[in-house]
Amino acid sequence: MPSDTSGVGGEPPARLEVRLLGVVEIILDGRRLRAFNSLRLQRFLALIALRRGPQHRSRLAFELWPDSNEPQARTNLRKLLHDFRHSLPDIGEFVEIDNETVRWIPTGPSEVDVLRFRDAIAAGDFELAARLYSGDLLPACYDDWVLDQRAKLRAEAYGALVRLTKEAAGRDDHKATIRHAQRIIDLEPTDEAAVRIQMEAHLALGDRAAALRAYHRYADVLERDLEVAPGEAVEALYRQLRAGTIIRGEAQGENLAPVGESPFVGRDSELSRLSEAWNAAREGGAHLVLVTGEPGIGKSRLARELGRRIRADGHVVASTRAYEAAGRPPWGPVVDLLRSDAIRSQIDTLDTVWRAELARLMPELFDASQPSGPSQSRDVAQRHRLFDAVSRAIVVGDRPRLLIIDDLQWCDTETIELIGFVIRSGQTAPVLIVGTVRSEEIPAHHPLVGLVDALGHDQAVTTVPLDRLDEATTATLAARLRTEDTLDPNLAARLWRETEGNPLFVIEALRAGISPDGSQAVLTPTMRAVLRARLGQLTDGARRLAELAAVIGRPFSIGLMVSATGIDEHDLVDLVDELWRRRIIRDQGLTYDFSHDKLRAVALEMISPARRRELHRAVAEAIAVERHKDIEAASPQLAAHYDQAGMIEPAIDAYRVAGARAVAVSALDEAVTMFRRALSLLADLPKSPGRDALELDLRIALGSPLVALEGYGSNSAHRLYERALSLCRKLHRPVDAPILRGLGLARLQGCRFDDCSELGQALLDDESQDPIAGTEGRYLLGVSAFWRGDLARARDYLDGAIEAYHVSHRDEHLALYAQDPKAVCLVRLAWIELWAGDAGRADETARSALEIAVDLDHLMTLGYVITYAAIIAAESEDLARLAELRGDAELLWQRLSEPYLIVVLEAIRGWLDVCEGSLDGIEKIVQSVARSRAEGETLHLTYTLLLLARARGMAGEFHLGRAATREGLSWSHRCNQRYLEAELWRVDGELAYRSGETEAAAASLRRAVEIASAQGAAWLELRALHSLASRFPDQSVREQLGDLVATIPSGHDLPTFRAASALLSEPG
């Protein structure tokens, strides 16, 4: 939303408001000019407005394009001025442009926030200056002149805020003091004077909690960025804050923090590798580095050190992490990165369409001036658009940036796939993503495994493994932790013996009080025991608070803790401070989190099951209060806590909301998980019509994301829709169209074509009430007819589906039925056209279908179309086209999970290998056939058997080839799947002939001709007649072939047609 700084001081608002500080906005007559989302236009406007006087074109051209020659720079300037004129209506009121100069008109009806800020500073109106300074100048731009002006403006704003803070403190206006001091801290987080004044103001207001939080934030920033402790003045205030709060250990004079933050020790070579990757990414494009190792080995510390050094060099760094606890929000780490200072300013420079996409993840981006808010439809096709929008926000501009994501093993699927998308799409973007990973906690099916494999082929990923420290480095680490020059040899030996060089183990052993002689902190040889001992040192209140924090499972606020415990904030903050001083937790700005996830895990283990349920209930109720204005966004957390508290009905409701929200942001895996958990909890409710109705609603909601991920051919989809049908009948409810469509395709996958047609007809019968269902019904009827070999009926229904389709219904088709019917029907129509003998038209139709699918980039649709386009290319014997589609398919296989598509594509891949001379491809086809049988994917079994028979023939394995054709024919007859029957008979005849069984060969070939002719499959008839005429010369067959060739309208350059023509050209 535009900030309200116009008219400050009583002046009437100007026509044109130019806001260059913070969020850049150019507003004319109250309307934001979206053309100025362009960074190049922002930069140019700022350049002319801030200089006030006339600017010669030559100088502007040189400054804006210093690396171009003068003619090119001036040409660039002319283009820019052309765009500038068209982007700013009534431009003559604000800017003078002639052949030599460009001048901002300072007396025009405009207002530039930077100019007003400078005027306010000059006039000594520091309150106005502070209000006008809403952030850095052009935060997304890094031209030298901008950096220079930005630094000067920051310094002026800093000076103004220091004066305002001192003045407010002098008149005891504590709230104003806190506000101004916080703005100083925002500009310079290590400003000790501002922190001290702010703490004093909090104390003056009696707010100890806020004063302690200010100290915690400051101490953590100093330690993280500068590796120093707060100065004596702030420490004295902190001691004053804690007066009278002696806790366990202090009474005996124990220093609760004898061990500092982990110093950087023993990882120089690994840091060097990360630095090399950073430099390479700056020069060569986006790259992923995985830092791997066991828990506590120092992965996060290494990544943090890299970030500290890169930030110190003036580059952009953003970091986030994933959490193991259930209830994670979809895209959680991605949203954290987008909201970071490093990336948030870049979002404002994106086009409106991409900002609208990002608003699905960041509601604060919603622009009230738009006619509607961010899309909440269940359009699964939006997933890729959302990926594209996030990627653009991350890679926009040319400033290098480092993104750190801790604990990738706990990331959601969308975050992992987004990393891959950014790396692939940002091949020239200076972005390095560093992820820490516990390799031993990654299951074989984790999406990170596939990502690493895919990026490995492109050399776009580097793995940096961390081992334990050696004995000498362990001693050095311990000495640094104790701020000693050297370590007692006995203590060093014991540390090495007990910890075996795991840095976290070393740190926690020292904090637990390990001694050289073993008189203190007798340890068992496990890190878990050490961490238990550390938690055992806490006071009872602090330990209970740590348990509650562990149950929350992610960063927590003081307010949430107050709500969950019922403890007064004044008392609770002392417990938080104890946890912070013991280094159990660390400050994260507005929240706190455990200093290491292992501490969280051990704290959770120490809670009894009954108390854990109690705590989950308390946390759920506290979250519901704290997030009541945005309860939907909190639904994944609420669901998990209700679930673990044993509150079944609230958990089901929350999972249902969480699932719908996940679909809305295209987090399909998360959506399936949410809906499935809700369904499993239903089993604990007593049976009733209401329970059945809820189950039906959940199953319908689950259908779309499940099918998008697994396909209609999956057993899960079959069971889902069968159960939904049963519930409809039980509840005496009409069967919903998605259930009919889902069941229809399930029947199709099982080769129950008549049943599929009945369901398709039921959808068609409902067309007057639901035109979308009618289109889907025609599709079912069309493909059922095709599989049965009824090409004419199939063509009629598919043509009808394409005619009935309307693009305005596309999103609903995708949301309810998980594919676009136009693209799907076109590619199936292309196969019919090929079988009918029009290969040229078939190729055009298939390419049209593929164009639609690629443009849509909807995974299920694209997978379907590429599969059938590849079949059409294979049956046209267009090997060049087949090879091209194979390449596209291989990229797609990395994203597909539905087995029935992969089975067919693998068989085609093997067939292409055989055609290119590699008989190793036969084994791929054999494996595909075996998978079809084993996984119950029978719809394409006949086709894979046909390919196998052909490949066996090319290898001279005629008897094995005939075994494949006979199995295919048997299956065709058993299921009435006749679309390949003619070709199976033809191949069988060829194999029989080559094995010397001429009588069987002639019978098979004649049967092929007869069936193809009856079906109107001219292409198959052409093949069959050619085989028959060449193997068993006969004048009548030759004439029949000649008559057919004369009717074939296209495909004359394809092998099938050329072979027939060549035969006819031979002497009879």
C-alpha cells in the first residue's frame, strides 16, 4: 500500500508523488503508475529529479551506460526517453525534454520525497525528515551514484534520529525515545548508545521484558557479526534488569555462560571451497552447495561464517531454515527468504503479474487498487507460474546474493523443487544457494535426492562434507571457547575421548561442566546424555518453559509463551532470560529459537506422553488466540497441535483448511498429506451420516492434488473414487462429476472400456447443468471408443469435446480434473488421424496439442501430451521427431510420478535405442513390460508388447517376438482393446514368415488387412497390405495396395508410404 507522506505539514497533495525512499512508488492523481516497477525507469527518474538542474543528454548517456560507446549509449537513452514519455502521462508538467537536455521541473505539481527530506533537514525539521525517510534510496539499485547518494541520505537520517532520540529522552518522552532509537538500530544494529537509551526507556515505562529482549538482540548481533561482547554500560543495565533474579548456580558463584558462541575453528579448507563456489556463482551463474554431515558437526556454523564474511564485503545475504516438527506451512523457508531484507526490495521492481503471483504466498503484497485479490483458485497449473515468480524475485537484478537454507532434509517438496528451478532458470544469475543437510536422515524417495542427481548432470551442485575435528583442533576449539590460550592436556584428552571431535558435543560438554580429572559432569558417551545434563541444570520454571518451546517446534514469541503458560510476562521473561543465558535459546528478532535443534529434540524426549498432550493443547489454544486474524495461515500448525493433543474434531477441521490452503499455493504434496491425515483421523469418530458426509467432502478435495501428483492410473486414485462413489450411494446423494470422471479414468486404466463409457455418458447427460462435465464426458467416451478400435465414434466424441471446450473453463477443468481437455483431446485425435492415414495432419494436430501443453506448463497435461506425441512419432516412424520428444520426455521424467506414463515412455525410449542400432534397448522394453504386469498398468500393455515384438524381430529373435504378439492379441481379445489388433497380427505375420512358418504368416497378414479395413485404419491397412504383397505376391493384393496408396493424403515421405510406393514401382 502507498505510504502516506504527501501533504505532511499542511500542503495540498501534489499531482505526482515520487517516492524513492524504501518502497519505490510513482503515484499520479492517486493512482500508482505500474510502468515504474521497472528499475531502469526508477533509476532514470531519480537521476533527473535529484539533480534539479538541466542534465545534458551526453552526460546522462555516459552515466547510465558507462561501458557502451557514445553512439550506442545515446541510442539507449533515446529508447529510454521514449519509454519514459509513454509511462508518465502529462509529462510536460513535470519534465522538460529537448534535443540537448532533460530537466526536472522543481516548481511543477510534483513532490519528491528525497527533496522534501533534504529540505526538512536543512530547515531543522527533524520530525518531518524522520517521517519522510522510510528506507534506503532505490533499494534494488546498485549503481555507483545511487550507492553514494544512499550512504549520504542514511547518514543524514541517522543524525536526525540521534537528535530526536536525545531530545525525547531529555523530556522523558519514553515512547518517542523507544521509537526513534529503534529506527537507529534498524539502520545500525550495533549502535550501543541507541540500545542503551532504548533499554533505559523501556525500564522507565516498567517494561522489563522489552528491555531484556532489546539486550538479547543486541548481544546476539554483536556476537554473530563482530564476535565481541556488549560494552560495560549496556552490561551494567543488563545486571540492573536482572537484580533479584538469582537462579540455580549463581548462588554458588557459577558463571552461567563460561562458554561463548562457537568460534570458527578447523574449517578453513571447507570455507575455501564455499568461497570458491561464491566467486564462481558471481561470475558464472546460479549454483547450489550442500554442506553435509552428522548433527552438531558444524554445518550451520560454516554457512554462517560464509554469510558473515560476504555480508561484511557489502553483498546481500539471506538465511532461513526448515523444521522437523509437524505443521510446517507450505513454502515456509521460501516465504522467509522472500520477506528478508535481501530480497523484499527486489519484489517491488517486478511486473504486476509476478507480484500478483507472489501475493499468494505473501498477502501483504495484495494491492487494493486491483480488482481482486491474489488468486485462491485450485488451479494446479499455477504452480509453475508461482515457481517462475519466486525465481524472478530471487534472481532479478545483477547484484550477487547468497541464500542459506538450514536443514534441507526437513524442507517441503515445493522448497526443494524451487531450488532446482532457480538454479536452472538463473544460469547467468549471480546467486549461490548454500543448504545444510543431514545426509543420514534423507530417505531414498526424498525430493532432494532427485534434485542433486539432476543438477549433478549440469555440474550445478557441489557437495562439501564435514568430518569430525582431529584431536589438536578439538583442543584449539575448547581453548577458544574458554577464552584461554591453551587447554589443560588432561581436559583436552578427556574431551577428545568423550566427544570424538564433534563440535557441538565439545561445546555442550564444556557448558555441562566437564573437568580434567572427571570430578565434574561425569558423562556417558552420547551427546544426548550431555544435552540432558545441560537441561537438567535449569531451574524448574525454565526447564518447563524449554519443554513448551520444544513442543511448539519452531521459533516462538514471548506473547505466545504467555498465552500458553498463563504466566505473567514480568515473571516469564526471567525464565526466557535464563534459557538465553544458558545458551539453550537464541534471539531471532521478534522471536526466540533453540540454539541447536538437538537441544529441542532432547527437551521433547524428556516430556511424558500425558504432559506432551497437555502442552500441545495449550499451544494450539495460544496459537488460535495469537493468530486469530489470520487463522487460515496458522492452520497447519493448529492441525498438528490439535492432532497431538488428541483433539480429533478440531484437528480434522484444521487439516481440511490447511489442505485447501496448500492447494491454493500449489503445494500439492502438502495438500495430499493434510487431507490424508484428516481422513485417517475420521476413523476415530463414531459412525454417522455427518461423518460420512465429511469423509466424502475430504475425498473430493483430495482428488485433484492426488491425481495431479500420481495420475488417474494410480491405485490410490482408484481407491479414492471407489470409496467416494460408495459414500454417495450410502448418503443418497447424486454422484459428483469429479467422482464420475475419476472413476471413468480408473475403469479406463483397468481396460474396462464399457464401464468407462457408461460413466462418460452419465457426465454427458448432466451437460445442461454442468457444461464442463459434458466436455469431460465426451473425452471419456472418445478414448473408450478408440481403445475398442471404433475410430469413427472416437473421432466424433473427441471433436465434440474440443468444440464444447471453452478457454474460460480451463482453470476449473484443471482444478477438478487435473488436465486440460483441449490439449488431451487434440493429441488423441492426432493418433486417430494417423491411423486413418493422414500422417501429416496427425503431426500438425499433435504439435498443436503440445504447444498448448507447453504454454500451459501443467505437469499432468504436459506428461500426457508428450507421451502420446511420442507414440505418434514412433508409429509414423519419424525417428528424428521421436528423438526430439525423447529429450523433452527425459526432462519431464524428473518431475513425473505417475507410473503409467513413465512405463510407456521407458518402452519408447528402448524402442528408439533399438531403431538407432542398440539392441540394449530391448532390455528397457522388457523392463517396461514387466512393470506393466507387476504394477497393474494394463492399459498400455499391448503397446509395450508390440514394441517388444518388433524389437525381437530386429534382433532375429522371431519366436520370442511371436510370444509377445500372442500375449498382446490375447490381452486385446480378453479386454476388447482392439486399437492395435491389426498391427499385432501384421507383426505376428512378419515374424512367422521370417521363422519359416509361411502358412501362419499368410493367415496373420490377411487377418491384419481385414481388421484394419473394418476399422477404417488406412495407415495400418497400408502396412498390412504392403507386408502381404511383399511376402506373398498376388496381383489382387497389389491392386488393393495401389488403390489404398492413391487415397493417402499425406505422410508420403514417411517409411511406411515410401515402402509401399517402392513395391508398386517394381515390375508386377
